[in-house]
Amino acid sequence: MEQLTKALTSLYNLYDANRDSGTVYRNEAEFRSLYVLLHLDSNTQPMGESLSLWFRIVLHPIIRSKEMCFARSVLRFYQMGNYMRFFSTISAEASYLQYCILEPYINKVRALALSYINNAGYKLHPYPLVHLSKLLKMKESDLEVLCNACGLETCADDMGNKLLPTKQTTFCCPKEGFQSYNFTGLEQFES
């Protein structure tokens, strides 16, 4: 990922160095959108400017491109913590390269969603893992492992359905990082 970031930063600088009177190069929108996806988690870029200031100087045809619209949507949903729209947008629109760049952020958003559901759920009504696994675009068995990694216990009802009891005080993000989980709906991208 570090090498990709360096390569895209170099390409970004080349596009800027060759900028002349509003000319947009054939793949420029795609590469600029990848640059945005690489900086989802940071408020500043290596050059020291925020993404919101950076968007001001990007040419209008690039901003309106399909790739940049995707990147801006993903950025917005990530920053807002809207995990449902984040996952549905990736599932519906991501290319392989976009998915590869977003992969490190996916489990962070899944953990955030678990935190939301754990804190906001009604204690007497545990959340069904089968439903939650569909929302988080992962297998139910992987979700159970993620819950345990985040310090949350799961249980089963009388019919054997796995549940996530809410209002648990033990939630925490794994210190050693996240295990890799498949993203259902994008199996063609998984190795």
C-alpha cells in the first residue's frame, strides 16, 4: 500500500506539473480518485492541504467523473460513519483497484458499525447476526469472529440463531489489528 501511495503521489505531481489551460488527461480522473481513496483516514495530505481545499483546485470535468463521484461518496460515508451506504456503494460500484485501496478501511468501518449497534441497541432484544452480516457484507461466521475480536460476546437463541447482545461494556478495537474477512458480493476480487 505504501508503494501504491508513493506511485500515485508521483503521478499526481506529474499531472500538476503538466497542467496547461484546463486540459484533462484520459486517466487523470481515475488516478485523482484513487488518491482521494488513499487519504480517507487523514485530514491532511502529504502536501499539507486538506482534502476539502484540494477539491477546490481539481478541474470540474474531473470532479464530475464517475470515478471521482465514487471516491467522494465513499469519503462522505466514511467520514459520516454511514456504514450501510459505505458498504452498499463499494459493493455496487467499486473496481478491483478501488476495492484493494479500500480494503484496510472496511474492517475499521465494520468495527464502527458494531460499536454503534452495541451502544444503540435495546438490551432486551439482541441483534441477529444473520441480519448484521448482510449489512456488513460478511459471512456470519466471520462476523462472530470479529465480534469476539472486538471484545463482544455472542449467544444463540432457542432455535440456534446467533445473536449479538447489546449494551456490552467490553467493546474495543483489536490492538493487533484486524484479521482479513471476505466482502460478500465481491468474491471475484478476493484472493
